Amino acid sequence: MNRRRFIKASMALAAACGTPTLATLFPRAAFAAESDIADGRTTAFDFSVLQAMAHDLSKKPWSGAPRPLPDTLANLTPQAYNAIQYDAAHSLWNNTHDRQLDVQFFHVGMGFKRRVRMFSVDSSTQQAREIHFRPQLFNYNDAGVETKQLEGQMDLGFAGFKAFKAPEIARRDVVSFLGASYFRAVDNTFQYGLSARGLAVNTFTDQIEEFPDFTSFWFETPKASDTTFVVYALMDSKSVTGAYKFIINCEEKRVVMEVDNHLYAREDIKQLGIAPMTSMFACGTNERRTCDTIHPQIHDSDRLAMWLGNGEWIARPLNNPQKLQFNAYQDKNPQGFGLLQLDHDFASYQDIMGWYNKRPSLWVEPRNKWGKGSVCLMEIPTTGETLDNIVCFWQPEKPVKAGDELEFKYRLYWSGLPPVTTELARVYATRTGMGSFPEGWAPGEHFPDKWSRRFAIDFVGGDLKAAAPKGIEPVITLSNGEAKQVEILYVEPFDGYRILFDWYPTDDSTAPVDMRMFLRCQGDAISETWLYQYFPPAPEKRNYVDDRVMK
């Protein structure tokens, strides 16, 4: 007999026999309503309570790594884990017809070992009840799980949660929180792409990187007609704790999250990453080294975009470098930044498995003053598309000391295009190839005397057409080498302008070359700024090979 039937039967028996009801045997709020899965006792809860919890937790030693799971869960294969499905009949808000939103939970198991507690919150009374684990909440299908090992383990918890929005309720989720403090959302394509994190700690330092965990979630019950819900999260890790509030608006074409966090440092932290995001870039228009597949491009994101505090717009194409690269772009009170996927043409990817043309961008909009710091970008070499190799976050300039308390507020926009854009001309694409010969010609009988690398940067929008008769001037800055053979070409298919230049080395260095360019007309900037990092080959590889010669 399930719990709902037990409650009904007990109440009927009490009425017939004149015995006390369950409400008199236990405190009224000690169990949930008939159609509610929350079964714990009530406790007072609001965001101030959560902040106090995180503060107090920071004064105690870290509890350490997750406890071992039962063998039947710890040894699951990915296929077996994916076979476990939450029973939609027991979803969090499945007690009202015609709801716009609902929530289901992920099972612990495989690599998801942290036992996450879940709570349902009545916002009218500010009372919370815990939702305890029980096998009856899941359908185990052919996962091979021995459910007898799980009976009575109410403290097993859950691994995370996913949210659904009508008319796709219980079919396709739009928000997912799973693993450490990772979470994702979709736009109207329903295709997941890059991930966000609650916090990044020591991502690029001489210390081991920490991955803080969301250890508990509290869900405010929305009205049936609401498309916005509120979830709170408690974060815990070796060096920091945190209280998070997410207001998640599941709009028609995008998901917008309003995030408030209060952080409490247990220890000194060398590098704190705010609003971190993780993505994948294997190859694109500018980097072809690992694109020996049927797919022209393979990436979740194609660029880092920044709207600096001084109003400058930056477009930084992503790389798949041969060696790990870390760059920090200094700023003060940034207006926004994000990892964007702007090419949504299926022909650019030819991928019917990953559907990279449908993947959303993620834009961060600070809601309070973040002060001085840097937008940080880490690019890790990868030979395929199965592992994320791009990390981006904001690093405050001021070092974090034990006992420090910090607060950051921001919005996250999960959508095909960012919510804001510049009125200046924008970078459309970046392409690279062999240089030193006229455009339209390939090396023939007479190979160039000097080796170079060609760059083609396409710009669209803004006042380019009006500026063209007056003169468009590319302003190019290089950390090493020289730019020659600069050309400006109008390209009708995308109704924009292509800037071509050849980069010539002036020494044998293989250190990364930082490139910067923007367009100017009569002294005024008319485009956003293009940033790029190029990795020159070794001197002995700076040559052309005549492949017409048979050997």
C-alpha cells in the first residue's frame, strides 16, 4: 500500500471507529498533504534562515567526501543509470491539473554520489518539509538495481532535480541541476548545451581545484498558472559555503535565472570564480586541427563575448589549443559576459546526434557592482567532443580570506542569442589559413619566399555600409610579428565586410600571439573589438610543401 492510500485508509478507519485521526496522533504539519510527496516534519524557512545556515556551517569543519553508496548503486553503468526514471505520478507539484511547471528528482548512483536533500516550501506560511528518498518514487526498469538494498534508506537523498514546463510536462525538461553545483537550461529548441556552476574554486592555480556541492534544495510551490519558480540551495565545500536563491523564469523562448548568492569563506581562497560556465570547443571556422570528421564544426560555444564596464564590446573566438591556456581580461564593474553559440545553421555542423546548431548561449548580467576583477577564460586541449574543455568565470581582484563574506547578484540568460547586443558592427566569423599569396590564388609553381598565416575576420551590422564610402580603417595590434597584405572586401552573401591580413613572424618564438582589431571610420570606432590568440608553429614547420611532386 502506498502512502496516499495509507492516509486515506487510516482517516476512514478513524472516522468509522471514533478513534483519533492522524492529525491528532502526530503534529498536523508532520506529514504532507494527500497528493504531496514531502513527508518530513515542518521547519521555518526563508532566505535569511538559509544564509544563517551557510554562515554557521562555514564555522564548522567540512564534512568531507560523500559517504559510500550501496553497491547496487555505486557500480551502475551509464546505461543502467539512465534506465532509472522518476515516476511522474510522484512529481513535486503533480497535485493540481493544468500546471505550467513541475519538478522531478534524479536518483543517486554511478558518479553522482553526493546525497542531496530536497525540501518543499509553503511560501504563504514559510514552512518547509523534507522529501525523503524511497524506491517507490522511481521506476527502475531494466537498470538491474536491487531495490531491497534501498528500503528504509530515507537519508539516501537525491542527486539533483529537473524542471518541466507545459505543454512538455513530464516529457522534456527545461532546467536541470545535477552533479556538484552544475546546472543547465534550454531555450525553445529543448537542446541542452553548455553548463553553469554555482561557484568555481582554484580552477587555475597551484592547488587542486575544488568543486563545491549543492547539498540541499528548497522549492517554493508556485501557483498553477506560474511559469516562474523559486529554488534555494545550500552550498558546501572545503573552503567555502554559500546560500543561493534562484528565481527561474521559464519563458516561451528562453530561460532566465535571477541568482543571489551569499558566500562564506572557511579558508583563504587563491582563485574564486563567480558565475562560472563550462562548455566545449573542438573545432570551428578558425580552428580545424581536430576536425577530421564529417562535421565542418564541433562546438557548444564559438566565442567569449564581453561588455566591459567602460562600454567596449569584445568578441573573443574560442580555441582548442595544443597546450592549456589561461587568459584573464581585466575590467571594473562588467556589464555582461558569456559563452555564445551564434551560428545556428545546420549546414555548419551536419550533426544529427549533437544538434550543435540548436544549442543555447549563456549570458551573465551582473545586478550589483562587482568592482575590479577579470573575466577569466581557460581553454584545455581536447581531441574530441565528449569532454568540456572551456571554462569561463569572473574573478574578483581582491583576494578572499578566511572569514570573508561576499554577495553577488546576477541574471543568467539561456537563449539562442544574448539579450543585449551592440549597435556597432559585430564579428560574424573568424577564419584562418595559409598566407603569403594573393587572395584567390593558391601556391603554384613559385612558392612564397616567406611563410605567413592568413586571418579573415567578417563583420556585419552597425554602420558599415554608411562608413564604407568615407573609408573603413582596420586598427590591428599584435603582441608579436607583423600584419601585412591588409584587405577590406565587401561580401554580399552575408552583407558584411571581410578584413584580411597575413601575420608574418619576426622571430622564432612559438609563444601565443595576442591579436586585437577593431574598425574605425574618420577617427571613430564603428565595430566591437576582435580578440584572438594564435599559436605559431615551430620554425622548421614554417614552410609550404608542394604536394604536386610525386615521391
